[in-house]
Amino acid sequence: MNEIMKNSQDSSTTTQVLDEGALVKVEGVSKKFCRSLKKSLWYGVQDLGREMTGKRNSGEEALRKDEFWAVKDVSFELKRGECIGIIGHNGAGKSTLLKVLNGLIKPDQGKVTMRGRVGALIELGAGFNPILTGRENIYINGQVLGFSRQEIHKKFDEIVEFAEIEEFIDMPVQNYSSGMRVRLGFSVAAQMEPDVLILDEVLAVGDIGFQIKCLNRIHELLQKTAFIFVSHSMPAVARVCSLGMLMDKGCSAFVSLDISQVIDAYHNAFNTGATVVMGSGEAEIQSILINGAQREAPSAVPFGGNIQIQMRVKINFNCKQLRARLSVWNQDQRPIFEVASENFQYFTWNNDTEEVLLTIDIEELRISRGKYVISVSIVDAETMRILCLIDNALSFVMGSYLPTSSAYYHPARWSIIRK
């Protein structure tokens, strides 16, 4: 098996047989870039000259003008059967780190050790020759991964079947849709069963059927492969990854064996966003409180606790009945539940006064921990026309309980009969 060692002092490739220990070992990896193209070229010439003359940098290297650290002092280890989820906002350094791990760019500091065959899908269509057919690209990509032509031939039918492109396998890849290219790229990387598989937003393109297919294949490979998984889909990260790393400004801001804690840290790094008011304006929500407080800071709610929401509503519209709707959204902007009345209907009242105070008591909340936002709306009950809608009106943070990637806990009566 190949052991590829990439660092600022030695970029040579050695071959060893290594059966135990970490398949991926990242030690203090840093990579810097320059904002100016001209200076970047000049700095590159200087660095190349230093390497040719045997001069090496020691310790902390100072940044030159217009330089910045895209990745700074990142370290982690990954064994067979483990999957690390690397998350962070756009520009946090995730893609740069993956390119360093895959050997596409060289780190300025630190060392990366990869053991075994390494497969990567870090950019849509990366590694494909657009003028060659899908069939030809399968053989080329398989050989890049270190597999012989005979091994690729044995897997060829499985690759094509998984990618679902049988009718287009002899068509140039440049004519493939984005979904077809990502299906083919993932199929080659996954069906050849490498020791290390690097995936960047592989589930961002493609229909729900293919996404489920990918997740199932990842679970099949987990026993014999080490995965590096990058995604902005927190449900996918929670479902696949056994540990996580949050990146911020190129650094590993938070690393944990509990992936739910890393996801919480990711979400807590973002504001809930600005309040948006929409609708015809014929109703006005003059004030809104959660547990007696305004929106300035998220309200803390313990697991199983209660929430009280109070809305002062002014009506500037002559209609018979009005209806209030209240929706709760999670950190991924997915709807978690709709607040109904006690008879599981929307709350409706007669429009017989200009101003009302609505009080909504939500009892014994059993949703998973994290930050949530609430949207409220007032509509004409007969025509369903929106009179006032406030998106992101309130927010609250749910306290921790049992670790889970699910949105909701539901109690049940359990029993057991021992025989």
C-alpha cells in the first residue's frame, strides 16, 4: 500500500505495507494564499528557490504582504471504520484542506500521511476528461485510484448500474448533466472500495433517491474504509459521521467524538437572521414575546419545558373570521412542527374587535437540542389570504437530553417478556 507524505520539507512518495494504526494522520497542516496574483507568482518563485537551495523554514512563519492562512494548524487522525464530518461556513477552509489531503496542493507547514488507496470526489466532475466517454473515464479514474484494468473490468457493470447511466455510458462526459457527473464520480469512488474516501458535498447534487443510495453505500463501506465527509447538510452529517470537526477561518475551532456537539457549535456560530415582515398589511402584530422576553436573545428552554408566546394583534380589515398560524423551524431551516389548538385545528376567532392579545402555551416540548426559530402569521380564515406574516419572529434554544440526530422524542410504553 502507498503511504503518501506531504509536508513543507519533504513531498516524496514512499511505499510501505501498513496494516494497523490510523489510515489518515494530519499533523499541524497549514496552507497560505496570496490575494494578489502578481505577488503570488513572485512569492512562489522565492519559495521554489528556497527549496532548491535547501533552505527550510523553522517555527512560525510570518505572512508576507497580502498573504493569509486558508488553513492553519489542523490536526486529526482517522482509522478504518471511522467517518469524520468537516463542517463550517463558506470560506472556512474546508475545500482547501481537502485539496491538501488529496495531494492536489502542497501544505506550507505540517504533514499528511495517507495509508492505502485514496479515492476522492471533492469537486463536481473533477478528474473527468470531458471529451472522453463515461466508459473511458471509468477506466482512467480507476487506474488513478491504483486499480488494475482487470480489477476495474470486474467492477465496471456495478459502477454503471449504481450510477444509473447505462444508456449514456458511451456519450462524452461533457454532455452529461451535473447530476449524471456526480453519480458517475461517486460510483467510481465508492464501488472500487478504496481504503480512504474523501467526499465533498456529494449529496448536494442529485435527487432524493440517489442521496439515499449514496448514504446506504457509505454505511456499507464504513467497516473497511475511512471517510472524510464535507457537507452543509447537517442531517446527512449526523447520519453518517462518527466524529466531527468545525472549521472557522482556516482553523479547527472545535473537534469532538460527539458529532451532535459539533453540529450544535456550527449552528450557534450563526445568527438566527433578521426578522422579515410580509403580507397585505391589513393586520399588524404590534408586539410578540416568548416567555415574557423579546427577541433580542434566544430564550433558553429545558427539555420537557414549556413555552408561552404572547402576540398583540391589531386588525385593519373587515372580515368575519381570522386565523393564526405558528410554525417552528430548526437550525437547518426545516419545519419541525406546526402549533395547533387543543382539538388539532388552527386557532380561529371572530373579527369583532380591533385589537386582541393572543396567548399560546406550548407544553412539555420534547424536541432535540439546538436553536429554533418561530414564524407567525395572521390570515383571513375564509379566503386564506395572508394579512401579516413575520418570518423568524422569535428564537429559542432547547436544552440537551438524549443524544440523537432526530428532530423529536416521542414517549412510548415499553415491555419485555423473557423466555
